[in-house]
Amino acid sequence: MKKSFWLLLLFFLPLTIQAQTKVGYFSHDAVLRAMPGYAEAQASLDKLRGQYDAETQRVEDEFNRKYEEFLEGQRDFAPTILQKRQTELQELMSKNIQFRQEASRLLQQAERDALVPLNNRISEAVKAIGRERGLLLILNTDGDALQYVDTEMGEDLTNDILSRLR
């Protein structure tokens, strides 16, 4: 039963697509980067990235200072003090690595959050243009997702979407 359904679908899908006038396509990245709010979102993210970079540098400098002090005094330390300092350095290094990983995760999350309103506006514009023009589907050309488009059968909507968003 399932096989026959899929065979019928494969048979009728080309007929359905041919009955439709065209398909549309656009570059989501090009639209996103041209939106008025994109530069502001990127500036905010750059500021946050700068804060994390500064903190990372401060922590690295602190680790390097403590490591140099350890190297200078290791010959004079009693075995228990030497072991304690080694443990402190290992813990500090571990915390630094965890901080970098967490900072990276938080930056990625902040980028996703900052772009949500822009991506929602793009989606709304794409849907509206698709409905207005009676298109069967609109494809995103980014990331090599669309290797070939016959410009007679498909329509580039990038500029139309940009115009709607301005």
C-alpha cells in the first residue's frame, strides 16, 4: 500500500509541478546581510565577542604569570607545596578551557537569538511573495543546496524579497 502511494506520488508530482507556473529561489544570506537590522545585530555581537576575548586574555595572562612564578620557584618549594601549585595550575587551566567553551556556546546562542527577528521577517516576506505570485515553492540557494536552476522555469526572488523588507 505504501509503495503504491509513493509510486502514484512520484507519477503525479511532475504533473503538479508542470501545472504550476514557476518556482522561486533566493539567497537567504544575501537578503539577511542587506537587511537594516543586520549591521546593528553584528555590532552588538562584535561588542559581546570583544568582552569575551578580553576576559579570555585576562585569564590567560593570569595563568601565564602564575606559571612563570611556579617555574621560578619550583626548585625551592617543598614537595607538598610543589604538588599544591601544580594542582592549582591544572585547575586554572581546566577552568580556562571550560570558560572558552562556554563563551563560544554563549556567542553562538547570542547570534542565533539576535538573528531570529530578522529570519522571521525574511520568512514572512518569502511566504507573502510566494502566495502573491502563486509559486509552488521557493528554494534557498545558499550552501550549495541548489546546484542548478533553469531561469526560464524558476525566478530569482532575492531582490524582490529585499525590496519588501526595506
